[in-house]
Amino acid sequence: MVYADNAATTKLDIEAFAAMKPFLLDAFSNPSQPYSFSRTSKKAIKEARETIAMCIGADPEEIFITSGGTESDNWAIKIASCGGHVITSAIEHHAILNSCIALERCGGKVSYLGVDSRGVVDVTALESKIDTSTRLISVMFANNEIGTIQPISQLAEIAHKHNCLFHTDAVQAVGHVKIDVHELGVDLLSASAHKFNGPKGIGFLYIKKGTNIFPFVDGGGQESGYRAGTENVASIVAMAIALKNNCEHINEHMNKVYALENRLMSGLYDMKLDFIRNGADMRIPGNVNLSFRDFEGESLLHRLDLMGICISTGSACDGVNTQISHVIHAIGVPDDYAKGTIRISFGKDNSNDDVDEILNAMRKIML
């Protein structure tokens, strides 16, 4: 099997997996309990929080554990907005867009920023949408379908100029490009472990010190009273190790996947196929989103699957929906190309042989 859908999920880091087992089998205590048996779990969570914070330039007390990127996004949109006006982009992940729809159902006001043909938000358009009721601006760091990286620091600066909070969904970026939350100037940042070789069902929300925000999940006093629920110690520990391992080798991994991208694109151009590569020049490493003229993306996916190759037709979270994605619509891909959109996303475990397998398979299907 050739797995080339790393934007959907990634293989669990072997060190992260090994670190999970003691907290599942031996040190299985509830960290909230006062007895000595719980000390190992408490210490593990503390150290994991410190590691995560170090990887993104934050302080440990600014890291709040969640069940993943979706919960982190929901927390930011539904709670940080505090009933005020929200501004977001038209190409956000559905965790953001559907949270905004939920706000609108409750009478909230949401404005949507358009993007250009590369998927880049118009920075100058943001200021015109801000009014006295605007509380939160949320723009994703890197798009999950086309990989486009947004000018986050510029957008955050505009938000703060108007006394608004700024949130970024960095699920596709954390662990793959260098991120320093203070350099970016963001107030909130979402991340999900399974996108950087951690386990599924765990993530975090960075909340800058001094940010006025309320809990999203009420109950016990976990996460300093901001996120209730008994901690998933094994997954928290694994998330931290996976993130640390990726961040320590981030340049090496970036260079590798960029080389794989170039190998793929060179092979496709040699075939003289009629296609568009979507996204901006500044995009997340390994993301190759292609729209082939007069082809069906769904058909390409299934035919490649029969050859043992895993790719995507767009957002994996919308995998059951065969209509043209909102992102491809938003960037204006022509209809005769849009239906033939696929996403190939490489990770650190891919190889040149994987690229050649994909090229050989596409040659058989498309020529």
C-alpha cells in the first residue's frame, strides 16, 4: 500500500506509541486523585504540557488539552466570540464553518472573507468588515485541501488594532512548519495530534495569557477549570512526544516532502496531462491539490485505491460528499476541472518509490 493522504491523518510515531502503554496498563490512575498512585500521571501531564508549549513558543499554562482540532475550533468560535460578531474566511474547515452556522442559528452575526484564486485572504478586505460588535476573527493557518498558508501575523495585527481576538486553526500546520505563537501574534490556536503522528482523539487549544474566555466543557476542575473531564493521560503523553519529534526534525522533513512534491509534479508534467495545481506558492509541505480536466475525482480515487494507493478527493472530513468542495468553489476552479480534483499529501514516511508508484498508476488510468 502507498499511503499518500497525510493531510487526513498520519501514522502514529513509534516512540509515542511506546510511551502510551505504561499509562494504559500500569500507571492508569485518575490524575485528579490525591493519593500517591496518581503522582506519575500528574507529572506526565505537566511535562507533556511543557513540551507542547516549547514546540510552539508558548508558556505551559497557555496550553489547554482538548479532544482534537474540532473541539478546539468549536471552543474558540462558540465561546471566545462571547456573542459578538465573528469574521472568518470562506475556505475554513467545517469545524469552523459549522460552528459559525450554529452561532447564526442563535442570532449571532458572522461575516465571511473571500479569497483569491490561490486561496489567499485579502488582508485589506478584513478591515472593512470589522464593526463595533466584532469580537473574534478566525482565519486558518493553512488550508486542509489546497495547503495555502495565510498571512496570519498581518491579520492578527489588524484584529488587535480594533480590539478583537484572533484565532487560527493551525491543525494542518503544527508539527510541519515552524510556529511561534508570539511571533504570529495570535490569541488562540487550534491543533490536533493525529495530524503530526500523534494519536487520534487528542489535541490542544493555545489560549494567550489574559484572554477573556470561558470553559467550553463544564464539569470538574481539570485544565485549570477550563476543560472538564478525566484526562486521557496516555494520549496526552503521546501527543507531546510526537510533536517534539516532528519539531526537532522539521527542516529535514520539509525538505524531504518538498522533494517528493517536485518528483511528482515533474512526472505529471512529463505526461502532458491537462490539469491545474491549486493553492498558493506559500503552502503547507507535502500538499498537492490537482484538478484534472474532464475527469471525475471520485473515480480517480477509487481506481487508485484498487491499485493500493490512498489519496483524497478533497477534505477527508467531507469524504462521503461527492459534490465540488466549498474550497474549490471559492477559488474559482472552472467546472470542467473542478470535478476532477484530488489531493495527494505526502508525509515524512513517504519515499521516492511511493511517488513512482503513484505516477505509474496515474499513467495507466489517464493515458
